Amino acid sequence: MVFVTGGTGFLGAYILKELVEKGYQVRAIRRTEGVPSFIPASVGLAVEWIPGNILDTVGLTEVMEGSHAVIHAAAKVSLLSRERTSMFKTNIEGTMNVVNTAVALGIPHFLHVSSVAALGRSDRERSIDEGHPWDTVELHSNYAKSKYHAEMEVWRAIAEGLPAAIINPSTILGYGDWNKGSCAIFKSVYEEFPWYTEGINGFVNVEDVARAAVMLMERKISGERFVVSADNWSFRQLFNSIADGFNKKHPGRMATPLLSEIAWRMEKMKAAFSGSTPLLTRESAKIARSRTHFSNQKIQRFLPGYGFTPLEQTIREACNNYLSLALRPELAK
């Protein structure tokens, strides 16, 4: 029996799908939201859903007891400064609660879903792997800081005897709720958001990340972390590829450092008047200008035969799914 946190999230839902399709008994906690509509209903029906959250330590002990493995995928993702406190509470304190419970219960194996953000970024163009040292460059977002400190809780639990491994996905792409997280990239391109940058980042298919998580759990690898990233593309290449998938215009405004500063401020003002979430923030603008490559060599050494879906295929399939969503206004809002 595998216990999963974050099963109603983007990646967590695909992890549930992977586990159910491989025949595992799966238990997951959820708060008030229902089963995500972007995974088959049969997956949701096969999962034992238990109301709760990772900030409830008593409830965690009850629902995790008897688990043969735990996959901790719950996290809050935000680049909005006003959500810093709640994000730190969920990502750091929540992770501390889950690993402490796992240690107390003697869980046989633990897989923590982190992020390449926890590896840090460089203010120079370079390739980053699992050994990249965390530093103090200004490129670190509040989200990155929260994931870094969450990882520290996992490493501490490993030192206390918890058999655990960590995966660090790059920006995850695929079909999900295009109003949230990295899925919102597709909606912004569909709505012909005009800005692009020449920054470089790693990207990966959501189903590839879910498959890697389950494979590492099955092999009971411990004391290791793994970058999970398919390809390093410029944001301009990514946006153009998505625009082609939607038959939309390519973004046409190059966001220089000066224009980026103007653009995120304009988005902030627009969001303040409309009550919406800004498409661009100070932190996301800074990240979009960085030129960071991520190496995936380690996970391919540890998991022979594991491969990545080409980003062109990932984008094409996601766009086709999002197009069907866009034709249903009641879901696209």
C-alpha cells in the first residue's frame, strides 16, 4: 500500500494514475477539492481518499500507518510575495510533519518530490546537476527557498534512519488545470500573451516525472537526489511551440531587463484592478531571464531504460487536450 500526499495536484494526480495502473493499493489525503478532472475517473475511484492535510500531525499518523511506501508530492507553488507565509508553512512545516511521521512509523521507503528550484540557479549560463551548491544569488524565489528548506527536513530524516530519495523535476508540462501552476503557461500562450524572453530553462513531461517517482520507489533507492528534466529550451522556443500547437500568434515582444521590469509592474496593476492573478511577477520575470541548463544524466544511470518524452510531443498532446477544454467555456474560466 502506497500513501500519497498532494494527490489532487497536477503531478500528484499523475502519480496516482501511475500507481493505480501498476496495480498498487493507493491511499491519498485530500482537503475539499474533488478528484482532478484531467485524470480518468477510474483512477479516482480506485484510490482510498481520506480527508485531511499535512499540517495535521495526528491525522497523518492515522492515515500513514500500515503504508509500505510514501510519496510526498504535496506543495504550494506560487511566485506571489503575498503567499510567501502560507507557502513556507505548507512546504516546510508540512514536509517536516510528513517525514517525522514516517520516521516514527518506520515507513520502509519514502520518496520526496522536490524541484530543481531547490538546487539553486546560477547568475551565469551553466549546467546544473544534483551536486550544485545552494548559494545566495538573487535569482532564488521564495518558492525555491521553501523547497530547499523542505529538502533539509528530508535529509535530516535520512540521517535519522528513514530510507528516502528525492526527485527534482524541472518545469513540468502536460495536461492539467490550465489556471494553475506551470499549466498556466499554456493558457497564457492561448490568450496570446505578447512577451517572451531568451532565458533558458529545463522542461519535462508530467507523466515522465510520475513514472520516475514510482520507479525510484520500487527500487528503494535511498540517500540520493535526482534531477528529472527532459530538455533545456529557451522560453521563446517553448512559447512558439505552444503557439503553433494552438495555431496562435507567436509572442512578439522581446522582454529586455528594462521591459521585464515594466511588464511585471503592468501585470501587477492589471491584477490589482481586476482581482485576477498576474501572468508575470517580479520573481517569474527574473527567472525567465536566467539561462539555466539542467543535466539528467544521473537518473538515466540509476534507471536503465528510462527515457524522456520529446518536448515537441509533450506540447502537441497537451495542446490537443487544452483545445478541447477551451471549447467548453464553463471549464476554461
